[in-house]
Amino acid sequence: MKSSKINTVALFSGGGGLDLGFTASGFNIVYSSDIDQYSCNTLKQNQAKKPYLSKHVVECADIRNLTAKHIESQTNVKTDFVIGGPPCQSFSVFGKRKGLEDPRGNLVYEYTRLLEELNPTGFLFENVAGLKTIHGGELYNDLLETLSIKGKYAVSAHEYEVADFGVPQFRRRVFFIGSKKGHAVPHMEPTHTNPKSLFNAHKAFRTVGEVLSEMPKPITNWKDSAPINGHVGRNHSDRIVERYDSLTHGERDHKTRINKLNPERPSYTIIVGSDKGGGKGHVHPYAPREVTPRESARIQTFPDWWEFYGTGRHIIRQVGNAVPPLFGAILGNHIKRSIFGEKKSFSYDQFIEKLEIDFLKDGN
């Protein structure tokens, strides 16, 4: 099967991290959906910006109301692959970890319902690594069994730290990859590591300093025109500025409970916040302020040309919920080779070039 014909349905697309990454790796996304209108508008306004970003149906919908019949009536093609990650707050170590007691946790079973209806060749299910330990691992094992859909799919489960693959952020996630052909998808070997590691044969971690050092000064009013989409900072009080200025790299502010970034290391995980807001960036490594939504997007490897719809918390939620597009592209290429027999392989640097992540070019 040629990569251009891997017709893919994207569920829980959010701000488009997986959508962008998998499209860059050659998957043909024919349908995207999310319940958040801001996210859907982001997906729509970025379509056709690059040769590999074709126009396709984007629907703002609750997955509980979606059916395979409806989706394929919109696409007029048979679905070959499904990607998506249901909301992770109910599983995250940062949340209350209610698991399936939280209604958002039950959406994982809506995902498997659509899988069974769409009957694709394969799928990708992404979520936080924290779900592996909820209820003593019971939920994790239940998911493995449920996603196999009574043995129809061979399911490979892998946990990845995205910093190990050249993303300038520590962000650990688990990926369930299913194949109807029974193909086991092998674990990807890391390409980057801490340069201080003994016998280091990998490239060095990408760092916050690489990403943020040449950013222009942000504006502080969303009504003004930002130098880059979303590069709008908060107006901090003198008291907060003084606190942030006194922090050392890696130190946590006792009030906001966010850390001052170290320019020589990857960022801490980008935090989403609650449904009512509260998502914010970490403290900038050089200036006494929080990083802007665009700076957080850079840390997530969203290229500057990818524009987010909305302001403030709307953008940070899209960014914080996303899979880094660069990692998505690397994983997508790996899945194409493992499940669909694709011979061609792209390197880390080639994906940076294709995604036009200019702030990571010509690095280590």
C-alpha cells in the first residue's frame, strides 16, 4: 500500500499535533474531529498551507455522537488507519487520577467502539504514561484487551520519553499501536540523550535555549498584532516579577507551582490546566515572566507557521494536550514501515526540514 493511500481518521485532534506529524510522514488524513471549537478552527485555518496538508473534513463533534457510517459518508473512502488520544486529565499524574470514574476516562471506550465500526487496518491510541499504574495496572491491562477487539488486532504498547527523540521537552507518553495484519510494531530506539551520559552514542538533547534564545520580545495585549501568532505574554505584577527573577534554573515558584526553565536542558512538561482554564507556561529561563503560548508551542515542536485559533488559555490547552508534531512524524514513519511495509525512511533532520521547524535547524 502506498503511503499516500493510507486514508486516516483523526479523533480527539485538538490543536493538531498528531494530525500534522502523521501527515508530514505521509498518512492521508481524510477526517478530523474534536469537541472543542477552537481546536477545530485551528485545524481548518492551517489546511493546505503546505503541499502535504490537503483539505479534508473537520467536524466539531462529540465522539459519543459519531458513527462510522457518518464519518465514511463524509470522506467517501474506506478508513485504513485511526489516530487519536482521548482526554488524558483523568489518567494524568498531575490530575486526581480518577480513571474510569471520570466521564472523560470512559471516552476511551467510545474510541474502541468507533474502531470496531470503522474496521481499519490499524490504529494508534495515545495517552499519558500514568494510566499504566491506575488501579494497580488493571486499567492498562483492560485497555490492551479492549483495544484488541476480541483478538482482531495485535496490539503493541510502547512508552516513550519524547526528549529521547529530539523534542526539547520532557514528556512521557504511552502508545498502543494495533495491526489487523498481526504485525508487532517494535519499540523505537532513542536518537537523543543527555550529553553527560557515559559512552554517549546519541545526539544531545535539544534544549530550551535553542528554542527560545532568538525569540522577539512578546507583546502583552491580545488585541495588538503579535510578531508571531500566540507570542503574547502576561502582565505580571512587580511582586511576581521579583519572585520569578530570584528563581534559579530548575527551581519551582512556591505560589504558581511552575518551574524556571534551564536553557541547557529540555523543558518540563507543558501543563494544560483544568477545563475552566489555568494552563500556563513555565518561567522563562532568562526573563522574569512565564513563557508565552507560542513559546510553549515551540517547545512542543509546532512550527511558527502553524497558527492557533483563540487567545491565552485556548491556545495553551491546544498546545498542552498535543503530541509534539516532530515526534508524531517520527512515529508515523515507524508505523508505516512496520504495518504498511513502507520502504522509505526519513531521518530526524529531514522531518525538521519538511515541517519547517526553523528554530531546530542546524542543531546537534
